[in-house]
Amino acid sequence: MELRQLRYLLRTVELGSISQAALDLGVAQSAISLQIQKLESELSTRLLQRTSWGVEPTEAGLAFVAHAQLSLRHAEEAAHAAQASRLSGLVSVGLAPTSAGVLGFALIDAMRAQYPDIRIRLVEAMSGHLGQMLNARELDMAVLFDGEHGRRWSVRPLLNERLLLIRSAAVESSLPCRLAELKDVPLVLPTHRHGLRRVIDTAFSACKVSPKVVAEVDSLYVLMDMVRHGIGATVQPWAALTRQPEADARLRWVELADAGLSRPNLLCSLSEDEMSPAVLATRALLVKLVHQLVENGGWRGVELIHLDSR
């Protein structure tokens, strides 16, 4: 006896027609007839009888239907209980400050709506530190910019962030759009420990330009404050603007046109055999959310990496 046989029988009895039940359930009429016949054969009794207006249960069918309804309800409740138990617990997610500005609240809000029994522990730190925490199994997953030092990680490319030159709106000169034009522009950049700085230094080296770095700051908040006050320009992805009050009025920016000047975002998680169902569900939702943000304009200046292009 199978649950689908009970569903087919109950829907047929409710609608009084095998053909209507087939339409309602989206299966072939012959499939419903065959499964009901198998059920009757197993029980060695007729459950349905044809009438001039359709089908109706026999006396044996009426007795069976009452118990079948209860059994089906219990089966559905058991499945729901298993799912609820499976998708609960604590999931630790690491995000760099720029990524957290775009993705942090959006992820927590989406998880609360879809998986209310899963608690999210969100850690904001530099990408390199998050990688160390992931290796130490202190995080379940993190959005990182370099996956080379992972120990048994599962790595999924998410997107590439194009880099912008960002400057105070109080500076009236035109905005350069190539690194070679930044030779004499004061810059406030992250320290060499930061993955973004390595991308920037490599790009400057490729065009044989020595940047004029006036300050090195790893705090995104302090760095952007310095830019707003005109101490220097910076090179950052668009995500760095998301936490800036009145950014449109106080800052100006332009996408740098140098080829290959972008930062990869990688979703790095524990190996598949180490992830709980709750972690797997969170990872899938995070990927879906990233795509939604990009497609809806909530994460600008990026190029998605689709599964078929991995």
C-alpha cells in the first residue's frame, strides 16, 4: 500500500470522478485507475463503484476512506515534523564588510521568512580572517575573495565585482577612469593584508604605475570617512557605498576601465560531508538571494557567475 494510492483514492471520492481527480492531481487518468485497482487487489475488495453520475465508494470503500484520511494526515504531519527538525539549529556565516553591507541584513531577513527555526550567526571580518575561521571550523560558510588556502572547502564562484574610483564630491576635477591616470591622485587604500589591496597592487604593477598612497586603513568605515572628507580617493567595489549616508550627494565615482580589474566573490563552505541540512539550506538560499539582488539592482557593478559557467 502506497501513500499515492491513498491520495488518488481520496481525491477521486471527493470529486466523484476519476477523470476530474486526474486533472486536479496533474496525472494521467489511467495512472489513477491502475493504482486504485492495485489497492483493491491488495485488499481483495471493491472500494469504488460506478454510477450514472460518476463513481462513489462502496461500503468497504467508505470504511477504508475514513482510516485512509487519518493515515494520510499522520504521514503529512510526520513529514512536516521531520523537515522542521532537520532545518533547525545554528548556522555561522562570515562576510567581509563590503559584502555584509549588501548581503547581511538581506540574508537574515530571508532566513527568518523561509527558515524561522534556523538561527544565523553572522561574523563580519576581513576575508583572510574569515578564511582562517573557516579552516578552524568556526564558520560553516563565508563569502571570500580567495579560496586557495581552504582545507577541504566546497567552493562556488558567485560573482565578479568591478572596481570603482571613489572620491569626495567636494573635489571638482574630473574623475580619471584608468589606473595609469591615478599616478598623482592621493589614495586611501586597505593594508597589504587585505585581499582587495593585492588585487589593486597587481593591477597597478601591470600598468607600471606606483600609486600615491597617503593612508592605509583596514576599517571600511574609517576609510570611507576619509574619502568623504577629501583626504584621498579610494578604489573599492560598488558594495562599499551601501553604508554611506547620502552617498549620491557626498561622493562621486566612476568604474575603472582597465581590463580584468575586478574582485571575485566565492562562496566557501565546509566540505559536503560536514554540512548539516540547515547549512545546506542556508547555502542554497544565499546563492538564490545573491542572484535576486543582482537582477533587481540591489547589488550593482557586478557580473554573476552562473552554474553553467563554473
